[in-house]
Amino acid sequence: MQSSNATVSMPSIRRRLVSMVYELLLAFAALFLPFLVFEFLVDASHSTAVEHGRQALAFLVLGAYFIHQWSRNGQTLAMQTWRLRVTLADGAPVTPKRAALRYLLAWMWVLPALVASWAFGLAHWHALGAIAIGIGAWSLTAFLDRNRQFLHDRIAGTRLVQLPKPPKKASAQAA
């Protein structure tokens, strides 16, 4: 892993956002089995307590996944696909504590919109619109940083770096 700021390539904002869309799809997959078990245990109830339990379960399962992946090798499956890695600002590997801080701060992509939706009684498409606006606004925070890092990475002392393309495999040549 490279640790010099001069030799590290920074991924484009577009590349990071597209990777996040893929990450969202993988997050649904990671939540499938825990939610299936949970639904059997609560008999698919929709009481307020059970709804809060679902939210807590999602928060904990996703937290375990992201914190583990970021502190293990700096990459989730989506990040491997898009050749991205999260490191500390100096290029060192991310510690579990720093990964946990990054996870909590990453909720700022949607938390303000969730609070606004609750406060103003927004539901369905209006709530999704508020979340989309919140995500758009948070993505603009990259323009506040000279290296185009999002605000949660800046605060957590982490950064996303672009990994180089793997070397092409030499094709078998006939003798």
C-alpha cells in the first residue's frame, strides 16, 4: 500500500458515487438473512417497538459489515470492484476504532433527511425526495476539500484512494 500523498491517485466523485450505488445493493444482500430470522422471531409484526428493532438491526448489521471490511483490508466488495480503498489520511490502514467513527459519520448522508422527514411528517415519495436531496447536498461537501474527499472522511481522518489497474496477464503464446 502506498503511503505517500504524492503517489496516491484520488478517485473521482462520480466513481465514488457509483461505487456507493453498488454498495447499497450489496447492503440489501447483507441484511437479507438477519432480517429473515428477525421476521420469523417477531412474526412479521409492525408494532412500533418491532419497527425500531428493524432499524437497530440494520444499523448494527451494516456497522459490523463496514467496520470489519474497512479495518480488515480497507475495502468492501463494492470497493474492490471499483478499485477503491479507505485508508487513514497518511495512507496507513484503518483501525477498527477509526472505521467505527467513519461508519457513524457516514450516516450524515441520510440522517438529516431522516430527521427532517420525521419532523415534517414526510412519507413515501416525499421522504425519498428528502433523502435524495440530502445525499446530493452531502456529496457536494467533496468540493470543500482540496483532495475531493467527502466531509465524513475528512472529519474521521480517513480518505478514499484509487488503486491502480491490475497488470494484464500475459496471454499464452504458442511456441
